[in-house]
Amino acid sequence: MLNIPTYILFFAGFVFFIFLGIIAFLFIGKNDELNQSRETVEKMKKSFQALDDQAKLIVQTDLELNKAQEALDKRFAGLDALQKTSRLISTSLEENEIFRRLDQSLMAELGFEKNLILVYDDNNQLNCRVHIGFSQEDTKYIAMNLQKEDDLVSAIKEGNTFSSINSPLSRREIIVRIFSVENFVLTPILTQHGCIGYVFVGNRSNAEPITEGDEELISILANQVGQSLDNAHLFSEVFRSRQELESKVKDRTKELEGALAEVKNISKTKSEFISAVSHELRTPLTSIKGYASILMTGKLGEVPEAVKDRLGKINIHSDNLVKLINDLLDISRIESGKVEMNFGRSNIGNIVENVHDLLTPQLRDKNIQWEAIIDPKTPETLLDSSQIERVFINLVGNATKFTPSGGKITVKVEFDNSVIKAELTDTGIGMKEEDMAKLFSEFYRVDNQINQTVKGTGLGLALAKKIVEAHQGKMGVTSKVNVGTTFYFSLPIKQYFEKEK
């Protein structure tokens, strides 16, 4: 047996153990690398899974965005079509034209294949005014069967809109059965008189379903149709009323023209009669006055005092009659345009002063104060001074008559914007408003205590107003009982200066 030295065996064992250590070290290192690789692979698997999930989410989001974009594009297209439709029907005031403009192209732009507009007639029967995608037989069937559904019709008339997305199952089945359309909107046409009909739109079952936006869109369209029909009916009523009013105005105008012609003829006849009678009365009155004057002078023999007294009364009454006749003739001439105004440059302040001088005795007898306020800027103007003097005489005489003793009469003249304005104010008994409305009528006399005791003709104020109007002026009056009265008139002067030039 071979005897191997111990150190060799020890060395060999040491080498063997070193070799085993190296092998073990190498094996452990490979195992760590393998574990790291496995961990890396797991991490990569998780990353790829996350990327896959994100990709799926992106694809899903993109699909939803595309769907939302399509819905938005459809909504915009519908709104644009609705605006176009609303503009077209709102610019028409004729009912048939409104329905004609709701044609197929416009309804197609709203995104619906089928459309019906049903409107009640005067007999409360539904009539089809617009039908797209339905035949004539279909519309008759729909109108007839829809009217039979009392509960459904009552619900719609209350303002409810029914669609394929919000209707109760029972109502939805009825509408689908009547219209034979799965996707629909049925909404009322409301006016100020209530529900007058219905708007229906729909698509086939294989088309896109109705949305809440579609429902809102059709409700707006129905409201616009209702407003347009309201406007058309209102215009029709206004137009008819206008025609009736024009007819009545024409008839009334003819009546008024006839009445005016008759009034003019009566006025002309009255003026001619007054003129003729006045002329006929003037000659005998002149003779009566002349004979009375001759008798009073005693040329035909001595006249007793009692006779003279009565002749004096005849003379006075003759003068009053002559004045009445002259006033009547002047009014008649002014009304007929036969009177000639002798226009000349005159100072209205001088006219007022002359009238004051003339009537001073009457003013003094009643102790009436007189005040004349003449605007120094009042220019001379063209007028008939004798006629304007008659106006002042009549107004001052009237004021003197109705102003108690110790009262006051004020004459005010001013110049404003090419117009002379004159006012005569007294502190007399005044008059009621109903008397002022008739004051310038011929022969009208206010019913008061003074007029009951003092006789008059009732022509003075009427004549004064005619004279002012003949000068293209205006006259009026204001008064208050127991306070006083103010007569005022205006005389435009510009036109007369132009005539003189």
C-alpha cells in the first residue's frame, strides 16, 4: 500500500476546499444574477402592463372624445339650422308662408328623417301642415288616431314634451304605434291662445337615438313656430281691423263732408239772409230816425215834452238797431270774405290810448281804475287800426259792464317772437267754464244778474273774434267767478311786413 505523506494529503485537501469555494462562489454569483434578471423581467412585465392599460385608456378616451365631438357637431349643426329656420319663419306674417318655409332641407339639417306639423282647425280637427317622410295616408292615420288618445293629448296640451328617452313606457308605446318610429320627439305648439297643434320629429330604429339636446332643440322650434303664428294672426287681425277702420273712416268722412257742405250752405244762406234783411231794415230805420229828428227840432210844429221824450226813445232805439244791423253786416261780410281790411302801419299803443280817451266817461261813472302796460319794444305793424280799435272798444265796454264800482281794468300789450300779444283783465264778476265755451257764439249772452237788467245783442264778442281772425290772429278767454275775466288775443305781424315789401 502506497504511503502518501501527510502534508501532501493536507495540501491536496486544501486545494480541494479552495476549488469547492471557487465553485460555490461562482454558483452563488450566478444565482444572484438570475434573481436580478427575474426581478427585472417582473418589473418589465409590470411596466408593459401599465403601458397597455394606459394605451387602452387613451383609445377609450379618444373614442369618447370623438363621440362627444360628433354630438357637439350635431348640436351646432342643429342650432345653426334652428337659427336659420327661426329667422325664415319669423320674417313672415302670412300663415301659409310660414309652413312653406319649413321645407324638407331645413328639417334635414336638424338631423331628422321624419317630421310632422299638425295644427287644429276651426272645427278642432287636426290638419297636417308640414309632412316629411310620411305619405298622405300616413298623416291622415296619425291625425285621426292621435286625437283618439285623450290622455296623451291632454298631457301634451299642458305643455309636456315626450321623447323616446324620457317618456313613460305606456306613452312611448302609444306614440311608437301611431307614428311607427322608434326614436322621436313630440312637443306642443303653444300660443297666447293655448295649444294649437304639435311638432313631431323622428328617426328609424337603426339611426342614432334621440338626445336631450334634440328634445330641447325641437321644443325651441315649436315655440318659435307658435310665436310666428301668433304674429301672423295678430297682423291679420290688425290688417283686417285697419281695413274696417279705413272703411268706416271713409264713410264717416263722406258723412262729415256732406254735413260740412250743408253747414257751409246754411252759413252762406244765413249770411245772405242777414245781409239782405239788414239792408232792408237799414232804409226804414234811417227814415224813422230822420223823421224823429225832424219832429224833435220842432220844424213841423211845436212838440209837447211828453212827445219829445218818446221821440228821444225812438231815436235811441233806432241807434241801437242801426248798431245791431251794422254788427250783423260786418260779421256776415267777414264770414263771406267780402270785408276789406284796410291795412296800414299802426301803433297799437296809440290805439289803446284812443280807446281809453273814448271810454273814459263810462269808466269815471263807475269809478273804475284804468292801467295800460305797453311793452316799449312793441313795433309798429300793419293792421286795420279802425277794426282793432273796435275790438278794444268791445272788450273794454264788456269789462266795464261787468266790473263793479271801484274795480280795475288792466290792458297789457307785449311783443314776443314776431307776435303782438294783448290782454285785457278786469276784476268783474267772472263767469263759469261752461259759459266761456259759448261766449264767442253769435247772440249768446251769459245768464247772470247784470245781463238780466242790461240789454245787449250778444254780437260784440263774436264780432271782435272775427276781426282778430281776419288778421290771422287768435282770441281766447279765461275767467273765475267773483274774481275776474281776462280776454287775450294775438296778432302775427311778420307776414304783413312781408306783404308791404
